[in-house]
Amino acid sequence: MDEFSFIDSIRPSAYLQPSLIKGVSDDAAVFRQPSEDIVTAVDTMVEDVHFSRETMQPYHIGYRALAANLSDLAAMGSTPAFYLVSLVVPSDWTQEELGEVYRGMRSLASEYHMDLIGGDTVSGKQLCVSITVFGYVVKDKARYRSAAQSGDIVFATGTLGDARAGLECILNGVNDPYLIQRHRTPDPRINFAKRLSSFSRVALNDVSDGIANEANEIAEASKVELHLNFEQIPYTSQISELFPSRYEDWVLSGGEDFELIGTVSEKEWPHIVEVAKQANTPVVEIGRVKESGQNGAVYLYKEGKRSILNKSGYTHLQEERD
Amino acid sequence: MDEFSFIDSIRPSAYLQPSLIKGVSDDAAVFRQPSEDIVTAVDTMVEDVHFSRETMQPYHIGYRALAANLSDLAAMGSTPAFYLVSLVVPSDWTQEELGEVYRGMRSLASEYHMDLIGGDTVSGKQLCVSITVFGYVVKDKARYRSAAQSGDIVFATGTLGDARAGLECILNGVNDPYLIQRHRTPDPRINFAKRLSSFSRVALNDVSDGIANEANEIAEASKVELHLNFEQIPYTSQISELFPSRYEDWVLSGGEDFELIGTVSEKEWPHIVEVAKQANTPVVEIGRVKESGQNGAVYLYKEGKRSILNKSGYTHLQEERD
């Protein structure tokens, strides 16, 4: 593969972001943002570790890799602006297939007016898609995991467990277009997240590794207890019908749904509901925040019993005295 | 490897950049820079493609990977600020060795007060080190390849061909500490580059793929001819003595010296010499810029004969009528 001609083929013909000064044509890209804070993150997906060509087309690989990164921007309450792409490409990938990976990224990027502003393409044994994203957020309104406070309502967007169930559908030839779409081309909650700058305080995290993990991250960072009710955690009826013995695990720790979990004061909760409606994003209360004596913990209530929910989604019943 | 405990082990205990708002502890990092332009680039190095454990210690791998990225920031005339690291790690790499990769990066980063502000560590078949860097530059003073103009002096910093010769020394057991250091722990020309904001116009490119390639990039982007004199291109006497039949190729296209090639008006050339002295950076004139009828080209003069120098360093003699 000729790196130079390939770069030419994926170079944007026009840019959308007014803050961009120099795009893909020099040693680096240049932008300017005097009025907002800049948010940045990197996320890498590796073939046969994070995705397989048996279950994803090259287009989906690009789409989902960028979706995972946009979900990090959403989790900060920011609006996407730019992305950089680093590809490690094995010799059995054709230039056409790589073009499809970029087409998948472009498809999602254009929805949010994001510009591709640089990258790197090198040879290797295994396809690795590493994306760095940049977003903007109103000054001092980035949304952190550490912002939860006792008394807050815990909320979640969308439905959980879909992406894992969608993978299972593909693997077993179950034709459920909605679940399969949730695995291959998930839509991160940007439209909801970017509306959160009007709040005085919101704790926020994206559900990339499962809500069990993300709830624990909020609990740890904020040094609080999260008390979640399994009955309130949102999931589709499809997954409980199709996979009755496994859906509960997937709801708690299936991961890659790219939904959001957050906490907000009771006073501002109605405003969250309103903002979610504007963004066309389903949002529900799933529990409450309580004070923690120590380092934070997550409790799950189900059928009247209370368990400790750890990061990997494993629960164990608590004695009453706890 | 436990990703979470490893991330804890490499998380900075303090940050140096005053513009940083949130470092390694959430879904993304946050910074604010109202007064300067932001420069960003990504560069990826893959084991057995860009480096080998036979010739580099894990420390050197980290050091050189960051050096390659800093060289891109230098090529834009910017001052380094932050970096994000994405590692793909095979199972035969120990946590201790990975710690050494990070120590190599930190060693160079601390020289320029850079903060590590995020990253990603995933499993894979082959070590891939992908680094995204951020730098700042005075507004509208980023230095582009496209800025060369007819009449400019072409200059180069340092000496060329050293990194390639250093690799050969390691492979053949030749103990030349200077050349070996130039291969393993090259020092990008940040101190020189960041002083260029006082110039009205400078074209700049870093010598990552060999000066033949970089000179052509300037010629193409600026639509000019670069006329270089081989006798003026700087190289050490060591490489011509140790490798008499190969050093000429390496000077032109050895690559990874992370020096700079640039062009500046005759009027401002004395100021370049002065700034280079302040930055303790050797700089010499290596040729002149002339008008081009078409898309730009690079000519090399050697022993009174003129050749066309193409991107890969290959030269062919020109007839007099050209």
C-alpha cells in the first residue's frame, strides 16, 4: 500500500469547523478556541480483540471505533469537533476495505460536523484503529465522574445490554435489526450531553464497559454510595425474550452500549427530563446517591434484596446488618 | 495485565502545564488555551516495523516514539504541552517493560514540561506505540511547508544520516556512542523551533523520512524549486569514515534524524543564525529557493553536476538543456 496516495484518498475536500486553521496537509493540524474548554481522548480497537471481521464489515469497524471515542466526549458533556486517525494495517487488508473503514468514520463524523484533521497509517500484523477526538465545552462545564453528591438522582439514557445482545444475534443468525444496529453502529449520546452545560452540577460517565463498572467509577471518584434498583435499569423486552438466561448480566456489564449514566440534584432532575426530551433521548431514574463512609460503593436492589455490585457486574447478597 | 492497575502506575502525580484543567482521571482530558493556537499530531510506531527489541531497550522505544511526535510539533514552530499514549501490548511484554517504555517518554517529556493527560492500553499481537501530542504556538505563527518563496535561503539543522548510521553501528557491534544515541534517543529541535514566532515568514518541515522527501514536500506545498548543494548538507565525519559507500544515501534519505529543514528570506537569514545560536542548535545554509513553472521540484548539485532529487532520495543527472 502506498501511504501517500492512500492519505490523498482520505483527505477531506472541505472542513466544517470554523475553529480549524490547518487540516490534513502539514506535519500537524492547527486550531484555535479562545472561548471554550478543549476536551480530548484516545481510544484504540484491535482486530480479534475488540472486533472481528466475521461480525463487522469494515464500514462498521470505522463507525464503531469513532462512536466509542464520541461517547467519551459525550461523557464530558462536550460537543465533538475534530478527530485524528492512526491505523496499523496488515498486508491482507485492501485499500478499498480501508476506504470503507474511513467511510464508516465519516458517516458518523458528518452527523456531528466533525473534521478529520490528521493521522498516520503504518504496517503491522493486526488491524488497529486508534482515534483521538477533540471536543469543545462551555468553560468550567466539563462533566466529571467526581461530581456526584449525596441525595442526587442517578439516571441512565437509552437501553442497556443491546450491543452485547446484538453481537449474539449476529453470531447465532438471529435477525434482529435493532439489536444488530446497536452493536455495529451505536449512536453516542452527544445531543443529550452537549445540552448539559446549563446545569449547575452533573456527574457523568459513559457506559462503555457496562453500567456496573461505570457506576463504580462515579462512586469511587465522588466518594459516595450509588443505590441502584435493577427494576428501574432500562432494557428492551427483546433481550429478555431472546436471551432469558443471560440478559441480566448484559444489562449490568455487557458494555459498549455507549449510553450515559449520571447523577443530578433532585431539584435539577426535571430539567434533565426536559433536556432529554429536546435531544430525543430516553432517560430514566435508576437509583439514588447516598453518603459513603469510605471510598464509595455501589448497591443493587432486586426483588427486595440488596447486593453489592462490583465493577465486573458480579453481585453478592449483603447481610441485613450492612 | 490488569489495565486499571497499570494505568494507576503510570498516572502522573503532578502536572506542569497551567492550561490543564483535567488530567488522567476521567473519560477525557480538558484544557484551555485562549491566547495561542493549538497544534496536534499523531504518530505510531510498531514493533518489527519501526523498531526492534534487538536494537532498542523498552526505554529507548518510548523515548524515540515521543521524539518523533515532538519533531512534528517542532516542524510547526510550536512548544510542546501535552501527550496522549495508546499502547497495543502483546502478552509477552511484562508490566515492568511497559513501565520502561513510559519512563523513556517521561524522560523526554519532562525536558519540555509536557504532561501525560490520557491514553489507552489494549491487548494485541504486536507492540504498537501511538502518541498524540499537543503544542501551542503564537497565533498565526504556525510554520507551514507551503510558506517557501523564490529567493529564500534553504537551511538545515544538526547533522543528517546519523540515526541510520547509529542503527548500523548497533547491528554490527560498532561502538560509536554518539551515533547510537542519535538512533535511540534523538532530541527534536524544539528549542530552535519555538523561537521562530518572531519571524515574518519561515517554511519548515522536520526530517523524519530523509531530507530528500522533506525538501520535496516543501517544494510541492510551496510550488517552488529547491536547489540544494550536497557539499553544504551537514553530516558528521564519522559516518563518512565508518560507512564510505553508504553515507551519501543516508544523508539524503536515512530518515529519523528529527532535524529541521526550512526556508527563510535572505533578509531574515541572519536572524535565523542568531536564534539558532541562542537555542544551541547548529544551522547551515544548504541551498536556495527558485521559482517553479509547475508543481515544484528539488535539484541537487554535486561535484558541479545537477540532478533531480526525488522523494525517495534517488537522483538522476539532468541534461544541460534542463
